Amino acid sequence: AQSVAQPEDQVNVAEGNPLTVKCTYSVSGNPYLFWYVQYPNRGLQFLLKYITGDNLVKGSYGFEAEFNKSQTSFHLKKPSALVSDSALYFCAVRPTTSGTYKYIFGTGTRLKVLA
Amino acid sequence: DAGVTQSPTHLIKTRGQQVTLRCSPKSGHDTVSWYQQALGQGPQFIFQYYEEEERQRGNFPDRFSGHQFPNYSSELNVNALLLGDSALYLCASSFNTYTGELFFGEGSRLTVL
């Protein structure tokens, strides 16, 4: 079965320190990969995506993500965390199988940045 | 430029009732998807509409149905509500491309008592 795993329910990091939020996936082929952020009682906001090309992609608010095909991972990173980055982060995968339009989301990782 | 708008934002129903949720996509978008997000979970795909047709459906019973109108707006209908249908229902719009990201509304929070 196709799935996305976010192994950490919560990640705590001190403000100014680098952060990493992990994501691995089990989807055949070469899926498209996405990160979204959700603030309390809000919808999801797009951060970045990997379609093809350079394994390091840059996105909104200083976030970047590293794609590793051999490990089927797409970890979200930021060099210096801000308190305002505290939110719920979702990794999502879109299979590229013909006729497939759904996105598969992980269960989310709560990021808490401590002042 | 208005983003994705959903209504109502909150609603409370009782078991067995029916509910209709509405969504207007972001300007220029022609594809609408619906997701269910239970508390503490990631969004689960319900279905996607394009050109007024249901193009793909997730693992949801027939009690969940939808519609897309010529102006690309969409409705999600849920019949015979169960307690387990309590969730945040998210509408997402996109261009009809494989590489386009989804743009989400703020959701409709449904509570079934």
C-alpha cells in the first residue's frame, strides 16, 4: 500500500538552531513530493515541492527540503528556526501513476520552536 | 485575488442527518479536491472533480457525494451522518496539471452529535 511516514509526532528546537522534519514514503515510480504547513484552525499552506532536478529544493519562509531517492525520503529543513515557525507540518506525495490524482499525506509533525 | 473559500466554517449535526459543504476555488483553478482531516491525522482524499465529473475517489462510502458546477465551485454532501464523520473537511483547488500544488481553504469543521 502507498504510504507516507512522518516518524516524529513532535520536534522541539531552540530558536536560531537548524531544524529538520523527517518524511519517508512508500510509493512506486517517481512521485511528486510536497510539504505543507498548518496553523491552528487553518487550512494547509504550500511550502515547497520536488518534481525533478536538483535534490535540494527551496521554498517559502526560508524552508528547504532534500530529496533522497535511494532512501525514499524528503526531509524538510531550515538553517535557523524562528518561534513563528511553530506549527504542524505535513509531507505529501502525489503518485504519478496514470489516472491518479490524489495526494497522500503523512500524519503530521508538530514543530515547536522555543525562545 | 481571493483564495479558496469554504462555507460554512463550523456546523453541528446529529447522527442520521445530511450536510452540504461548499467550496469556491482560487481564481483560475479548474480542479477541486476534497479531503477529510480527523483530529490528529493527516488529510485523507475523498474525491476530485474536474470538468464537472468525479475523476478519482478515495476510500469513502457512497454516503459521501459531490458535485462541481460550471463555474468550478463544488459541493460535498454527506448523508446519514455518523459520529465518525466529525472532522475538518478541506477543499483544495489546483490547475489541471500533474505538477501543480494544491491550494487549500480553511476548512469546514463538522461535529456530529
